[in-house]
Amino acid sequence: TLNIVNNHSVITDFEEQIEYLTFVIYYLEKIKIPYSISINFRSQGSLPFYYLPKGLGKTQLQTALKLLAVVDQLFLPYSFEKMMGYYLKHLNTQPYILHFGNYTTDVEKIYYQIQKTNVQCMYVHAKNGEGTVHPIKKGGKLA
């Protein structure tokens, strides 16, 4: 998941977060782990946000890269809370969630609820050319 919202506007390090997400997608492809992508920008499609269903392989990679290439900071943000609520109710969840972007106390509450479904959640801290993955503890707190 990528949370691009900070106080109703797009995060300042939007492009850097997209770069890290792209790097992780290439890595997941290399080690053959299926992935999906959720980004809280308003979408014109059947879902109210940008979503790429779980997949793996050349077609999945091409679709993911196209998705990341078209998202733009000028797009309208969509509530992360609403996106994750929809995701949990209507879409197939993965056994792991990697969170990119803004991590707030509201986001923390969402991950607290998600972890009750035995989904392992991790936060990707991507800043200044470096990225680290941190487990999100039970209760939604960052490790």
C-alpha cells in the first residue's frame, strides 16, 4: 500500500516513495513473490482508488510499472482509511502488507485492526536514498 496523503494534500516525498515501491516490485518479481498495489489516489475505474490485483510475471510487472508511471501528484487524494476499509471488505488480502508513505496515528489504528486478521504488516521507511523495512508491532506501533 502507498499512502500519499498528509493533511489532505499529497506527501512531499511522493516521487521518492514511488521509486522505492518500484524497487520493491522488481525485487518481488526476482524472488517470485506475487504482489498487489493499492494507492490512495481517486480513480475513474470501478474502484475509488488505484489498485492492481495480486499477480506475478512479465504482464504483472508491465502493468505495475504503467500504473506507477501514470500516477501524478496532481491527482486527487483518496482517504487512506476508506481505501483500506474497502480493501479489507471487498478484495483478497495478502498474507503481508508493506506500507509506503505517510504513517500517522490514524494509519496505526488501521494496522491494529488488520493485524487481528493475522496479516503481517511492515512499514518501509524510505528517505534520502535509503530504505529500511520495520515490522509494525501488534497494536499498530512501529518497531
